[in-house]
Amino acid sequence: MVDLKSQYKFIKQEVDEEIKKVIENSTFINGPSVIEFQSELEHYIGVKHVIPCANGTDALQIALMSLNLSPGDEVITSDFTFAATVEVISLLGLTPVLVDVDEVSFNINPNEINKAITSKTKVIIPVHLFGQSANMDEILKIAKKNDLYVIEDNAQGIGSTYTSSNNKSYKTGSMGTLSATSFFPSKNLGAYGDGGAIFTNDDQLANVIRGIVNHGMYKRYYHDVIGVNSRLDSIQASILKVKLKYLNFYNERRKEAAMRYSFILKDVQEIIIPKVVFNCNSHVFHQYTLRIKNQLRDNLVKYLNQKNIPCGIYYPVPLHLQKAYKNSRYIEDNFKVTNKIVNEVISLPMHSELSIDQIEYITNYILKFFHKFNK
């Protein structure tokens, strides 16, 4: 699904030199490379504060911890996403409120957010799923009207740009009260291990978060807030510093691959190709996700597996039906879109190293599969 080995070959000399610097200086924790990467990422995203941490799940948890919420406070988020988003809500004793998604973008549906708001609602967490920006104009409008925090889950969307109704462009991760991202190796901006970061323009929240990520300390052995041990190590920061320079290039390559996939597959009746809802900069294709009609998805997966062609189902089970998050308050009729698309989605290989030959090889077998069914 990704080709990190080929990507590394292209940047090998730069990466090796940066890693060597860290080892020679022995600045493994909070070294210069962390500070440099943090500063460069602040400039790239367009935010005042980037606070690196150990992984994307920690980033979400720490963002919530900084808001001084109370047990039972409600957090609205998407039913169709990776479990980390809802996991951290539950871990903190908060109440996850899952809502349905938009059928075209796969992102949280603002109309469903409106319906789910109660007197206990405190936070909305939109996920920029598969690399496409959520409808931030509507989400921020809802948040302002109801005095709610917005935490962008930007783990899959880093580098995408949202153009608001006032014609200003914003990088995803710069619009909410807070944002969380992941540097898991397969991400568009991925480390060679775990890593994450929290973004904010709020000076006070940034200060709280800097204490939380470091055991609640601002001065060593003086613990002012309840914290965790969540730091981005210097070697990962040095790698990310190199890869950040290439992020726009990586994202453009992904878009080119997506366009070629879509051009080849657009006329297959059983396939719904991904749609870019806003403009060409608002989707960075962390995943290239098709929908397969007529209950043929599982047959296609089996066929591709037989041909040794990678594919993935992100995600096979809605969060509201997961054993860990089932709750009697959920009504199936409220999840019509999610319940439908989990049986249709399939993601094809997507990374910045995909060649035209590889795309044509993959799509050729997909076309053969549907030709067989249409005989």
C-alpha cells in the first residue's frame, strides 16, 4: 500500500546526515532537531504553536486534556474513522457522540452535528478523512453558535488546503481551537517510527500542552499540571525535518496518481471514484478510496488478493458497532450512510512513488474483474 523504501532512496543522503548529527551530538530527547522541525512546521501550517509529541493518538488525548473538561462532557465526532479518535474520548471519561458522514466526502456531516448537540456538548472533532478537508466553514459556524471547541483530527490531511467562504485559504490543522496529527510512517508526512504533534494559535492552551507532554513540568521536578510522557524523539524529528521539505511534492504526486486511477476507472458502472468536494488543493489523497456497488466489493478484494495486488478496507465496521464503543443510545437509522459505505469502500495502493506502469497494472486487473461480471 506504501513504498517507503523507494522514498527513502531518494532522500537517503539528507536523512542519513541528519540522523548522524543527532547521534554525534547525543541530543536524543528535545534536541535541536525537534525545535527546528517544530519551527518549520509552524511556518508550513500557518499556526503560532506546534507542540510535538510521541504519536497521533497522544496528540488527540493531550488536546482534549488541555481543555479542562469534566467527566460526562460530550464530544461529537465521526462514526466512520479510525478508532483512535473515539478511543481517547473514552479514556478520559468523556462521552463520545458518534454521528453519520457525508456520502460523497466521507467526512462528518455538519447537519448531523447540529442534531447531536445537547447541553453537555463541549467539543467537535472533525476528521479530515483520507486526506480531504472536512467542511470547516459549517463546522466552525456551528461551534461558534454553540460555544464549542473544535479539535481537527489532521492525521490523514496534513498539507491539504481549505478555502473558506471568505476566499481565504487555510492549511488543515490551522482552523480549529486545536489540531492533532500523526507522523506514523505511512502518513503523507511520516517518520521512521511513531510521532505526532498538536497545533494551536491559542497561547494559553499551548503553554498548558507543553506542560502536559512533559509529565506536567515546566521546571524540572516541579509538576504544575497532570501530564504524560509524550515526546517526539530527536531522530524522528530530524527525519521529519527533511521530509517536510518534500511534503508538497509528495502530495502533488499522490494527486497525480489519483487522477490517473480515476481516469482509467471512471467509466466502470460498478465503481464510484473519489470526488474532490472543494478544490484541487483540498484533498491530498492519504488514501485513494473507491466505492464498489452491487455487493461486489468483497469479491474484488478476494480477486486482488489472488493477484497479489495490495488493497485495504478502511474501515470495515462503524465505530458505533465496535464492541468497545457500542451504546444503547445509538439508533441505526441515524447511521444510514456509514452503514452503507463500510460495505462498499476499498482503498488501492497510494503513495508518492507510484509509477504509471504500476497504476496501469493494478487498474488493468480491476477492469478485467468487472468485465467478467458484465459478460
